[in-house]
Amino acid sequence: MKPTLVILAAGMGSRYGGLKQIDKLGPNGETIIDYSVYDAMNAGFDKVVFVIRKSIETDFKEAIADKYSGKIAVDYVLQELEYVPEGVTINPERQKPWGTGHAILMTAEKVAAPFAVINGDDFYGADAFVSMAQFLTQLPSDDTTHYSMVGYRLGNTLSENGYVSRGVCSANTDNELTDVVEHTQLERKNNQIEAFDNANNVIVLAENTPVSMNFWGFTPSIFEHLNRMFTHFIQTQSDNIKAEFYIPTVVNELIHEQKVSAKILDTTAQWFGVTYQEDRKTVVEKLAQLHNEKIYPSPLWK
């Protein structure tokens, strides 16, 4: 089966000051999502499922719906606070949905093939989609235990404008993920990459250290795990109205329980994204350069 691409696009863009998912950043009005769909389609994906919110549904569909018509199958699901497993009680003080794990769970009825998950406001690069498509298409049809994650080389994910936080990955001898540990204040100093560990000590990391940028590969078996774990999460975190059900935490737990493995897929692609309005100028310049170098056609969708 050809793989499906799930794009997490339900964010409200509060730090960005608007819906960055549909901001026209490319030289011909392209959004970052346009590049992800373009690269995925060329890599062999044949369907894309967008996870959005009711409040942005109209604007999002107006910006996206017709663009991919006749090129790739498109579907949508909504991620809302009240969409939880049957029998689960929601803390009335909770105001927003539950994070990336909850978002993926919302797609259970729309995804029947091995699938990849990405953020809607991140540029991942064509090579990453090729690596993921190759992994997903080679899985046996009845596979339920083999997942994957694109491991970006740390040096290809740093910002020119200051420090960042990254999930630094550890692997076994088979290049399978064993742990993801968040490191803060990562930046290049004195021709090396420095960061702080959990004990607030300065450490030096290699340029090729694999880091997670939330580009995951799953089979539909993940939905059963998500349903069980999300139910437990809400029951145990009901008093924490800002708790988030993150997919890296889910995968870490499944790996430690020896229920699944997650292959780290190497990529030479350079990641970049928009979190703050200040990021916009750099992203616009990088996308223009990719078009000037003929890596992408102009316009992207003819």
C-alpha cells in the first residue's frame, strides 16, 4: 500500500500572530505545507490527511482544498477538546486540545495504510520524505511493531538567530531509537555545538547527532496504543489543565515496554520552520533560494 501523510495543522499561531499554516511564504504564494505535500507526493505518498480545528476550518480549506485537486487525495479531521474516548471525563477548566498524540488519534478512521506524521509549520526537505516513504512501503502488510522517525542531523536544524531546544536521540547498534531527551539552549559557539543537559551542565554535541523534529512513521497499530494511553493520560492528569499528550512520550513508553521499535532514518535534509513572526524573513529567503536553484519549480503547483 502507498503511504499516507498526516499533517498536524490545528495550531492557532498565538506566538506567530496568525495562521502560519496558510501564510504565503514562497515566491509564488506557497505555504510551507505546499512544499511538504509536493515532496511527499513525489516520494510516493498518495493521500494527505490534515488535522485542523473548527475555528480555522473555513480559512484553511479555502487556502488548501482546490490546490491539490487531481494530484493527491485529501481529507480532513478536527481536533477539539471534547473529542475524547467514550467514558472519559474532561476537567471543565481545560481550554485547549491535548497535544500531538491526541491529534494523531483523531485520524484513526481516515488512515488505513502505513503513515507519516509531520508538523504543518515545518519545512522537512525532499530527502526526508524519500527516506520515510521507502521505510513505510517496505513494511509487511501485517506489521504492527515497526515504527520510524526521521533523525535530522543536529547541525542542520540550528537557528542563525539564537538558541533552540531539540530532542536528542539515542540509538542501539541497529540504529533503533532507545530514548529521546530534550536539550535546551542549543547553539553553535566557538565552532562547536553547545547545550545544557538536565543538570544544567554545558555539554558539547556532534554536528551529526540525530535529533527529532516530529517526523514520525507508523502503522495503524498505533491507534490502539494511543487510545489506551490517552485514556490513562486524561485520568491521571485531570488536575493539570495544561498537560500535553506528546507523541515522543508515547513512542518512548512503547519502546521501553518493548511493544515496538522505531528505526532512526538518516537524512541530509535541512530543517527550518516558523514559530515566531521574526522567523518569517529567514524562511522566505530560504524558500526563494530553493526556487532560484531550481530545486523547486516556479510556481510550485502549475
